[in-house]
Amino acid sequence: MRQTFLAALLATLPWTAAAQPWSFRFTTDKKVQLAGATQVLTTDRYSAASDYGFDLIASPASTDGTAPFFFSLRVPDGNYRVTVLLGSRRRAATTTVRAESRRLFVENLSTRKGELREVSFIVNKHSPVISDTQRVRIKKREETKLNWDDRLTIEINGDAPACAAVTIAPAPDVPTVFLCGNSTVVDQDYEPWASWGQMVTRWFGDRVAFANFAESGESASTFIGVGRLAKVLSMMKAGDYLIAEFGHNDQKQRQPGAGAYYNFATALKTFIDETRARKATPIFVTPTQRRSFKDGRIQETHADYPEAMKWVAKREQVPVIDLHEMTRTFYEAMGEEQSKQAFVHYPAGSYPGQTKDFKDNTHFNPYGAYEIAKCIVEGMKQLQLPILSALRPEYQAFDPAHPDAFEHFHWNDSPFFEAEKPDGN
């Protein structure tokens, strides 16, 4: 029922790719000027009857306050340049900005009293609709995910957040990096789960978009079967990229034809051929290691799937980011006990409603996902990808053998928590 309503709603949207930017003011300070901006009131709530407004949690008591908030704007599928004006003329602030399903774009940005800083980035928004007759068969648990709804949602968070204004404008011409994969890649909506796909956005400016179509539990073949690849291809243009990380769930398949050099390799070839047919570039990422130690070393748990991915890539001349080896180095550098800090290992009671210990050796917490996203950037640098021209200047070279100290990582939790682990293992 919800899906039917969503399709009907999207079909009647008034926005077009040629639409002018939409600007919104959150501050009531009249000295902060933004021509043509709409003043957002605390009573403005996003709804079926309203195209914009505060969303998901209670509206802040004041638009000039320090409380985190979510703001949504109804837009059609596509890429959007989001420009946030951060800071306040009345107080010092520290602000983090995420969008859609907790994609990180601005991290702990500090501003002095009276200082306003403008930051721009690209947000991809998509729905399950592929065409009038085709749609992605998303999972039941995805129906409430911000990545698949009818709106673009921005999260303003931080120790003392301050966002004076936001401008959202269509950005149809930037290259898009389409992310395909499983729970190690997907934008996780809920604390304390996280994946590298929602962290890699932190390091890129407003000249490239990342569109994350990964989902927990998916294999290369099921990703194709439920229409996720078809949706990606419907949005792809010449000059784009497709990054695929699979292997975790593929190795568990037992149906006829399953196997690293059979069904898996055939599915990977489909990703290659369909991407190249649209004059875009396919890139493979070998699967992240599981945290499986013996005598201080990571044990191989993926059978021959990483090697099969490399074999297909070599045969088809596809660039490869060897995350399998980089994560082995990362976990071993931390050590068997300390590496728990990169995964969802939390005692009962760490989060509201958490009645059992979390001891997950596959799925990352925000720190682990953040570090692995840096591995991806280093892999891009090894491949000398043109999109690195959009890398933010504050990015510093990363060595997985010398990871950032866990104690120095600061993450403001979103207000949503889930005890159920993601699909896949």
C-alpha cells in the first residue's frame, strides 16, 4: 500500500531538473542575508501536504537553538548540490552534517561566535521507481529507510550544532559513483551500525556524487535479481562509475550453478558489460575481512571468492581495490582485542533498549566504517581515478597498518537505534 502511494506521489511532483535552487533560512538573525530564502518556522513540518519542513523528530524549540534536527525537501530522483551555512553570529558552534541514511558530509566543524562557514556537497536521492512498470523489490525493513523515500533529508547534529541556512539545487552534470554491495557497503540508518559507503562521502566536495544502492544480505546475483542494478542503470550516464563489493553472501549460496567461478563470476560480468554499455567505468572492491583471529592473524573466511573477483577483473581489465588485504592489515594492526573497537561490540545497556551484548565480527561501528572508507580512498588513489580531483584538501594520506586512534574519533549518535543486526554475516 505504501509503495503504491509513493509511486503515485512521485508521478505528480512539480519539480523538474531545470528548477531553481530552493533556499531555506533557519536563523532568525536578520543580519544573516540569503536572497530569496524561505524562513523555516518551528511549526513547519514535512508531511504529505507540505513539500518541506522539520522531519523525523520533534521540531527544535527555536530555529536558533543548539538541538539536532532533520530537515526534508520533496524532490525527484537525482543529484543535488547542498550548500549549508554553518555557524551563528550569537555563539560558538560545532556542527556535523549528514544526509539521507546517515551519509557523512561535514564532520565536527567548529565555528567561532559570529563566524559563518559555507560548505557544499552532492547528495544523491533515489526511490524504488525505475519506470512506469518496473520498481526495485526492496526489503520490508527498507521501506522506512531514508535512502528510498520521496524526499531529500538533511541531518544537523554535533556537540553544539548551528545551521543558519541551506540551499538545495539540482546537479545533473556531476559524475556519479554508484555503490553496489552488501551490509559492509550500505548506508546503515541506525546506531550503532555503519558501513564504508556512508563514510566515504566525508572526503569529497561538490563535484562528485555517491549513490549507495547496497543492501544488507545481498549477493551479486540477488542484487541483479531484485532490480537494484536496473535502477542504477536507469540513472547512469557516460562518465559515471560503478563500484561493486561482493563475496560475503555469495559464498553461502548453494543453488545449482553456485560457486565463485560460476554464478558469481557470471554476475560480475553482467555488472561489467552493463556499465560499459553506458560508457561508464566499473571498479571491483574485494570483500572486507571478517574479524576472525588465530594466533594474532586474520583467518581466511571467504574461500576463493576474492580471488575469483580478481580473476574476472584481470580477464576483463577492470580496476580493483583490494579491500580484502587492506582490512586484513587494519585488523591485525589493531590486534585481536583492540580490533573489537571497529565492530559492533557493545555490552548490554550501551544503547536504550539493548538487552543483550553485541558481539558482531562482520559489521562495523562508525569508527570502523570511517577507517575502511579511508582504505577505499587510498585504493582510488592507487588507481589514479579522475574523481580524486574532488577530494577535499583536508584529507590526509591513510595507512591501514597505522590506523587512527579510536580515542580520537568523535561521532554524535543519530537519535535512532536498532538492536536487530543487518542481514548477512
